[in-house]
Amino acid sequence: MTAKSTPVLDPASLLAWQIAMGVDEAIDEAPIDRFTAPSASAAQVQIPPTNTQRTETRGPRPIAAKPVQSIAGGSAETATAAAQQAQTLEELRAALEAFDGGLLKRSAKNLVFSDGIAGSPVMIVGEAPGADEDRMGKPFVGVSGQLLDRMLAAINMSREENVYISNILPWRPLGNRAPDDAVVAMCLPFIRRHIELAAPKVILLFGGVSAKALLETTEGITRMRGKWKALKIGSNDIPAMPIFHPAYLLRQPHLKGLAWRDLLNVKHKMAELSK
Ligand code: URA
């Protein structure tokens, strides 16, 4: 009988699997950094303790944890280099497919690149895919996407006709967690290049994460919404408006009136720009 060979999995995939399985606490007294721990084969060699060693503390050797960036994959610099090489949206998609997106990418089912009509006058940038988007590989296809479609229809716009849609993060964060700064910094060069290649006339930033990341501000969405800002992309200043995220409006329906006002503002801007 031949022994079955055990597949070798990398630590980030194992960690992603554990988080997906609901592991939320460590059972050892100190954290173990598997990225810097001795290799699995070395760790499996068990040397029986001698009598003099029996009083020593048992268990894994504690190792100082590395910053989150070590499991966040590529750095902002490698992301910038990869994104800038892309000369078309298809090349940008391919660059993301090839990029080391670390735990974020490995724990997602699909790359969520875009939906709608590339080259549209309006581009929407949301936060990150949710479970439905991850499954379908398209942004805003779940319940908040349905509200988004109704909001767009109210100003005679749609992703089938004149809107292009993407997100700050092209992969779903595990458990829909709010993206941390390292992950946003890694994804930002891609969405900035995405905007540059899609070349919209105006950008709608749905939600605080999107507005803060692209406008490089710490100001909250409640203060920013409804105000046009200039988003510098390449050599262009593109008018960009932060708007409440549809998922937030589903939880706070009394704010829909403000979002409606902002959408009318967008409609007027588009009329102005097409004069
Ligand atoms: N929320 C977002 O910000 N983007 C999506 O694609 C879906 C939900």
C-alpha cells in the first residue's frame, strides 16, 4: 500500500480557510506567526524531552507578529507598477488576475472588476464586493445593487446604458469586514488607473470608504455627501461627488431624501457638461 501524499498549503490560504470556518480565537497562550515559524517539516520533528528538560515551558515558541501587510500581499508600490503598465481595461483586469493580493484575494471566490458600459460619462465607485458580488464576479448585484439600480433609474441612468461601476476593493473581504488601511493602500493604485482608463466625465463615490480613499480625507460621508470635489487622476481633475451608500440607505431609509437631492445634483451636472 502506498502512503497518500498530503497537499502542501501555504499559510495565508490556511488562515483564510480558518477564518472562513469561523475561527475567531486563538487557543494557545501566545500568537504564532506561521510566516516566520520554522518550516512544517522541521516543526514536525519531535525530540522527546530529557529529564533535565521536563521543567521547561511546553508548547509553541512565541514569535513577534509581523504587520498585517505581510498577509495583505503586494505593496502599494508593486500595485502602482502593475497598474501603470496596463494600457487598456482588459490589461488592467489581467494585471489584477496576476497580482499577489494576499489573503484578500485568496479568500475571495472571484475577481470583481466592473459592470456597466466602459467609457460611460458616469462612473460609480463603491467600497467592496459582498457575498453576491463575489459569487457572480460583478459589482452591486445584491440587495444594495438593486437599490442602486432604482436610484439610477430615477435620473434616467442605468448600467445597461450610460453608467460604469467598480469598487475600491476588487475582492470581497472575508466576512464583509471593513477593509483595513494596508488593503486599501494596496488596491488604490488599481482603482485610480481604472478610472483613468475608463475616463468618465463624473465620478460618484458611494459610501465613506470610497470617498475617503479616493479623496484622501478623513472627513465623514455625512459632511462630504452632495458636494462636488475635484479628483485628480493623471493630468485631469474629474468632478467627484460622495453619496450615501445604498446599503447605508437600506439601514437608514429616512436619509433617502438627501440621496435623492444629490442625484438631482448629478443630473444637473450632466446636463451642464453636455451643453
Ligand atoms: N457594496 C459595494 O460597495 N460594492 C458592491 O459591489 C456591493 C456592495
